[in-house]
Amino acid sequence: MPERQKVAVLISGSGTNMAALLYASRAADCPFEIVLVASNKSDAGGLRLAEGEGVATFALSHKGMDRAAHDMAMDAAIRDSGAQWVALAGYMRILTPDFVAGWEGRMVNIHPSLLPKYTGLHTHERAIAAGDSHGGVTVHVVTAELDCGPILGQTPVAILPGDTPETLAARVLIAEHQLYARCLADFVSRGTRPEFLLEQVRARAMAMPEADEVTSHGMPCFGIVKGKKFGYFSADHHGDGRTALLVKISGPEEQAMLIEQDEARYFRPAYFGDGWLGIRLDLGDNDWDAIGDWLARSWRAIAPKKLTSLRDASDDF
């Protein structure tokens, strides 16, 4: 099993969703572990629970503090813990744009409505008042706009006759505890799943002029239409246990230099020779801009001059 991803959980109260994540993380096959529980309230009940379960905690009251300064302190504590991801679990603070940007694509939140309905507060009251048949819960990626990031999962919860905001909230909370751990596990592990990695490679490869995708040597392969190939996606090919991108390079000297610099990431792909480089994608820390640059360079190495000239003109423009 790959190394577990380290998660910091931010809370402001009793921390029931944090507890659900924590106990889910104790399963042998869970891909994440909770390394920190942090709060803007020193008396938050969830802190005591975390301490009792042997999880590191951090508390800093926001009262009397500048919002940006408080966020900086929370951010420092999270990074000191070694966390790679942040899960908001009833953290009742609007985060500053700088804090959100610092964890772009690595912070998730759970919200008690079926987004995009009812962002913000009083979600159950609003759903009942609107006559909705269902309330529910959403797990989403955090972005600068409140409760508007990409949705990772939802669970509808029926609104029953005579429901009050309190009775509906109690049932939604059960759904929250079920949904959050599943979505977080899927989110933090997708960076090593071949299906997700292929999607990322495909999007960048097919952005090249006149690119197409075929299957070659049993692998998804990207090339110029009716022309040469500039990229192969390898997932445990020949049983090598690696998920990787194969791209064109200048030759054996560059290949040897890159492998020497980072032998965990770069390798000489079997059966492809010295003009190709294998780049592992399953290490969980991909720089997708760099991967896009590798694909663009590989494309340029095999593209007809008319295409590279058009691309150069487009880039200049």
C-alpha cells in the first residue's frame, strides 16, 4: 500500500466530522491519516477528542487578531505538522484568499446542503422553507468563492413531513459522517490512480496541434495525425509496477543525466531506446505544468516544420 497521505483537520466545535474522518483513517486500507486537528477556539470539544486519540492539536483564538495574521499562524501550524492536505470540518471562519491559494487543489470542505443550493448558513431552514423534497450534504474542493469549488460527492437526505431544521440537521449529520471519509479517501489517492493520471496526460497531449490518440504497444499513445508518436502512457506495462509518461528526449546523455539527478522519477523505458525518457506519474507529487512542457517538447521533436512554425507564430502572438 502507498504511503498514507497526511491530513490536517480544522474545526471550531465538537468535531463530529473530524471524528468520523479520524476513525475512518484507522482502517488498514485507508489512504490518509490525521496528523493535526487545529481550531480557532481553544475550548473546541473536538480538540479533547483528538488529544485522547493521540493526535496532535493546535488552538489559536481568532478574537482580537487580524484575519490574515490568524490565517498565517494556522497555515504555519499545518505545514509544521507535515500535512499535505487540509479538511475543513465545521471550521466557522471565512478564509483569506492567500490561505486558500496556498492550499489550492489540496483543501476540501463539507457543507450541509446540495450545492449549488444554499451556500453559507441556515441551509436546513432554507431548504424546508423552499418546500424542497430533499436536503443533503456536499463535499467540495475549497476555492476563493464560498462553497463554490468542484463537487467531489453528494448525499441527498429526504425532508420528512413535520421536519424542523433541527430534525433534518440530525439526519444530514449521519450522511455527512458517511460521505466525508469516502470523498477524502478518493481525493487524496487519485494522484496515484492510473485513470486520473491518464486524464491529466490526455488533456495536455491532445492540446497539441493535430494530436490524436491511438493504442500502440498495448498503451494509450499520442501522436500527430497519421504521423509519428510523441507520448506513451504506461500503466504497469510488462509488469514493471509503474505508471509513467514516456516522452522523446535528445539522446542517451540527457537520459543518463536526468536519471542520475532523480532516479526515483526518471527511468530508461524498456524497448524504447535512448531517445525516450520514462517519467513516473505515480509518486503523488506531479508538477502538471512541467508534464505539459515535456509533452510540448516531445511533440515539437516529431512535428512537421509547418506545424511547429504555426505554433511558434501563435506563441509569439
